[in-house]
Amino acid sequence: PTRRSSDLRKWQRAITAWRLSRRCESASVDSHITIPPLLNREKPTMISARVEVKFNHIPNLVPALDRRVAEICEGAAFACEGLAKAFAPIDTGFLRSSIQASPESKHSWVVGVGADYGIHQEFGTSSMAAHPFMTPAAENVRPTFLSQMQNVVNEVAR
């Protein structure tokens, strides 16, 4: 190999090492190399290059984002279930035991009451006062759920 080709290989290795060492979203570098003439009749050779490195991490974030949103939804559903059971009025305990959180899909959960009279306890009737337990549970979980959902992208991107 000639001196010129070895200088070019060194330059290429330096650029490759620089590219591998960068841990940023995008960067660029302007480089110029002057290769002196090997023979008196040659002119100096100038090599110019602009290397621009860009990384798109979005495809890597989507699965992590999907998992984290699913975790947040599941956690909120079980928190709501637990609070609803704690707030439920107790006579026989059937109403409390019939409160269940179940997934409709990965990002959609339902916290429901299996007891037929649950709706009457929640909203009351013309002859009975309301004893809400589901609404207060949902309202207690709401701030945490919204906060986690607002921060999910920043959390996953770290």
C-alpha cells in the first residue's frame, strides 16, 4: 500500500471511531486532510468530507412505550379496584367481593361490580341514600394516572 492509501485508511478509521463514540441524536464534523505529494511532479491532494450522524431511536422506544402504558393502565385499574373495595359499604361482603378489575385490551381496563345492587349503592334510589364507592375510588386514582401518563414519554426515553 502507498502512503496515500494508508493515510486515507487512518482517516476513515478515525471517522468510524468518532461515529461509534458519539451517543447523541445528531452530530456533524467537517474534516480536511491534505496528503503531501509523493513525487515532485504531483500536486498535494486535498480530501474534504462532512460526516453527519443521525440516530432515530423512535422504533426502539415504541415497544418500551407500549409496555409502560400497559403497566400504568393495569396499575391504575388495580388501585381503583382496591380503593373501591375499601370504600364499599359492607353488609354481607358480597358487594365488596364482586368488585373486579379486568382487561378489555392491553391499554383498556374495566373495574366493575358483579353484584346487581351495586348501582343502587353507588347512586341511591328514591327510598335509599347513595353510598358511592366506585366514583371516589376513580377520583382518587385519576391524578396519579394522569401524571404517569403525562410523564411516560420522558420516562421511557431515558
